[in-house]
Amino acid sequence: MSVQQRTLDCKDLHSYLKTLPAAVLDRLYNHPATCLAVFRELPELSRIYIMRILFVDQAVPKAIMGSWVSPNSAKELEDIVKLLTELRVWQEVEMQGGLKGWLLNPTFRRNLKGALLGGGNEWSMKPNTDADPKARGIAVLDEYAMGRWECVLHFMVGSHQHEAISSDALQILQHAGLMKKEPGDNQLSITKDGFQFLLMDTSAQVWYFLLQYLDTANSRNLDLIDCLGFLFQLSFSTLGQSTDSMNDGLQKFLQHLREFGLVYQRKRKDGRFYPTRLALDIAAGPKKSMLNSLNASSQATGYIVVETNYRVYAYTDSSLQVALIALFCELIYRFPNLVVGIITRESVREALKRGITADQIVSFLRQHAHSECYKEPPVLPSTIADQIKLWAIERDRFLYKDGVLYNQFDSQADFEILRNYAQERGLLVWHTLNGRKMVVTKEGHDEVRKFWKRHSRNGSM
């Protein structure tokens, strides 16, 4: 098994939709919000093609559509054809005369038209017409959202300052493989994937968490189509929505979103809820959130300064932020609003053992760089970033495999016979003539052992 870490698979919107069965995708396109969300996240050339055939009710020959781009863009055209086909946005059909063409999904066409031009059934969430005397401002909603979400992160890092989280959140953490119960222990412990999850951008964390939640929708007696449609509606919503028209399943889903910090609702029976910032860009998946964090949010809320001597200064009193830094730093001093640490080879190697990658460490330090660091770029000294990656490469030089050692052969001939047998069948991992030693794969041990027994019996006769 290679030392190189398996990175956490955080699918974007299209990658997730590709995993859904065709029947589910076709039902999902009955929601105009879904069609608009899918269209919005498509590459530019894909959107151009869709707009050119949106009002064409019949198939368009491939030859004609291929002429819309220059020959230099043939590879790009091939990529978008594959993407739109996998998303079932269009399909290949045979036209009169044997010509091949592409036909836009009728359901997708009808609902995308409705989303772009209006008409049809109401699909977007409309704010409540009655003024809310207890309306919450954006700053309050942001504080609420981060407070609820940090409860989950506090629990994962084992902070004693966290509030209790629900059984639903615990189930999702286990289902996602972010935490697990050790044999003979009822306490949950964080996994390698969990350490990677902690260093992801906040919106990417929420998106990944929601994907795991949706994976368990059927076991919760929730309709996956309704849940996805509601999430896409949220991404186009404004503050102060009404819950009057929701069925029981969506009401239950709303309460779970409330717990995770995606919506704010004063009381369960209150007919009004407020989407938070975590919900407004949810359909974009992890892509857009990364841009947000690297730009405005990072400069406004950054708290980390890294010097070329590997010292890390974190201006924070948050136990969660301190716990995250301690994942890859050796902490030296702690003051009421300042933590001082140092990045060492040992601290980075310990982080790598936990499953955190060098790129994630570097990305975390850049995302949370203090606003003063932006005055004299780069925000993270290049020597630090390069050294962290070099320490990671040290581990990647080795390849580990489970195997079984064979030695103490009676003769050189016996050693060569067994070595050649294992080598011909691809079971040999390593051998040396010095001392007549060889290692075979763990899976091939039984086969090699049986061959050696047969050879020994035949040789003794």
C-alpha cells in the first residue's frame, strides 16, 4: 500500500449528479431550480450550446453543431458532449437519412425556459409579505450559522467547549467515515478522513456533509428529489422565507438544515425561516466557496502569520482554531488571544500519518492568513510551502506492501526454483541472493507454500 494519502473525495455538483440513476435525474429536472443550478455551473461553451438549441424542439445534426467551434476547440467540444450526455441534459439520436444528432432533454428544456423566462408553475421561494418584527440581520445570521457548524467541528476535535450535537449529526459523521467507534469502546474517535475534513474550507465541509446526509435520505423516509429540489431553491432564495406550503418530509429536512446552520428559525412551528450564507451558494459545491475564502473572507477574518523561521503566530482565542493549528504545528506558547507554534518535520509527518496532505496544510495557512500578510505578498513564505511539500515527498519515496518472508533454503537451486515460480505468477515482491531471502505477496503465500510442499515431496522421493 502506498504511503501517498487518499484525498477526501468532495464532489462538485455535476460529479454528484452523475452518480444518480437516470430515473432520478429525469425526475430531478422537473424542478426548474435544479435545471437553473445545473445550467449555471456548466462550462461557458456548454451554456452557449444549450442556449442555441433551447428553442429548437427537434434534434440538431452533429455536423452542424460541430461547425459552431473552430477545429482547435475539438477537444473542448468532446468534453462538453461527454458532460452533457452524462448529465442527461441531451441525448444522441438518429435523424432521418441516418444522420446523428443531439436532442435536448424535453423536461430540462421546458423547466429551464420557465426558470429563465418565467411562466409555468411557481418554483422560487417568495419572501413572506408580512413584516417580521423580530427580523434577524445578516451579521446575526452569520454568527448563528458559524456557531452551529462549529459545534460539529468542536465535537470532532474533542473540544470540551462544544455543545451537544444530535444523533442525526453523529450518524452522518459515522456514515461519512469521518469518525468511528473503536472495538470495545463506545466513544467516537476521528479518522484520517476526518482530519482532512477539518482542514477543508467551511463551505466545502458543509457541501460534503450534505452529500453524506442525502446519501441517507431514503433511510430517513425522505424523498431525495424533494430534498435536492429544496436545496437548489434555497440557493436562489432571499432572507425571510415562509414554510406554509411544505410537506411533512420537507419540514423534517428543514429542521436538520436548521441544526447544521443552513437556516435560522426561531421555533419549530414558526412559519418563517431565514437561509444563512452557508445555504445561498450550496448548489455551487466546493468550487465557489474556495474563491470566497481566498479573497474577501480570508482577508477579513484571517488570524495566522507564518514567518520564514517556521514560527506560526495565531491571533485567536478560539479553542477550535487552536486545535486545528495543533494538527500540524508544535505549540510552544499560549496567551489569552495569541498562540505561538512552530512547524517542524516531526509535526508535519505526524499530520501526514493522520491522513492530512501537504497541499491541505499549505492551503489552510494561506486561506487563514492575517490581513497584514496581504500587504506584502506572498501571504505564506514560499520556503515554508516548499519545505512542507518536501517533507511529504520524503514519505512518498517508499512503497509498502504486506508480504511473507521465505528464507533458510537448503540450497541455491531450491531458492531459484521457488523464486522463479513466484516471479512468473507475479507474486514476488522482493528477493536477494545474499542470504537466499525472498518476499511474496500476502495473497500469494498459500499458492507458493503449496507449490513448495509439492516440490519438497517430489524431491525427497
